[in-house]
Amino acid sequence: MKAEVYNMVCFHRQQAVEKLFKAPIAAHDREVPGIHNLIRLYKITEDVSNSKIKVNHEALIFLNDVYIDTRYPADFGLLPSG
């Protein structure tokens, strides 16, 4: 918190949740979609497996809006020095 790197924390959290949703898809031998939309991935995950991952939908919407179309978030000034 003191370093004030909130944007970077949100970026990495979005990435982690994306992988969390893609894992059950892969585990059920389904093709993992090349998408980053957490809401769509959550729905696909629910359709593919019977397990229900509990999510806070408001947080999911927030994290979904955090995603940026780059592998290198520093390009957009998300780092304290960026």
C-alpha cells in the first residue's frame, strides 16, 4: 500500500483470475479460448464443469475492466516509475 502500485496489483490479480477460470476448461479437455474477458470465461467455466467457483460479481466486473490489451503493462504507465 505504501508503494502505491494499485494498478499493477489489479493487473496481476486480473491475470490470476483469468488463469483460474481457464484451468477447469483445460482440465475438462476443452479448447481454452483465447479471450481475456473474465465474465465470459466465468460463464464458460460454469458450463464446462459442475464445480461452482464462488465469485464476488462486483469484483469480477471491476477486474474485467482492468484488463489492457498488452503483455507489457509498463508501456501504459502502470508502474510507479511509468
